Amino acid sequence: MSYNKLVRDKIPEIIENNGEIPITRILSNEEYKLELEKKLKEELEEVLSSTGTDRIEELADMLEVMIALAKLENKSLEDIINTCDSKREKRGAFVKKIYLSGVKK
């Protein structure tokens, strides 16, 4: 079977424990970034198509990809959260469910 995608670090070990042989290679930094971006899109689609507990699982997967992308920028989850907090302070969050239809001049 062919997958051709970035997988979590323990997936090859899990495959071996199932009596199968994983075929893997280590990506270059450029390939890694591109594959993380593809994975982020994949996880977004999974988030959008899931509900309940499954949605939380998919959001966790998405967050894992975001953490890896942040590391490529020499940043951490804490940096993401701090930036989120700062933006929330300046511009608010999405709690009030405000939908902007337009702006009149």
C-alpha cells in the first residue's frame, strides 16, 4: 500500500508491531515544511467534517502540526498562545458571534 505523506514519529514502529515493514525516508527541511503545510490542510478538512469528540481529536492533530510549523520558525506553542492573547487583547476574540455584512461610508 502507498501513502506518500508525512506521519507521526511513532507510526513506523506501530506498523512494525503489526508485522508489516514501513518504507520511509527522512525529508529535507524544505520538503518537511511543504509536507507540514499539506498536513495542515488535511487536518483542517478532517476538523470541518467531524463533530463532538472526533472534532477534538482532529483539532489536537491540527495543533500538533501547528506546533511543528512554529518550530520551523524557531517558535513554540507558548509563542503561538502569546500572539493569540495579544491579538485577542487588541482585536477581540470570536465569543460574541459578530458577523460583519459590510461598512458604510
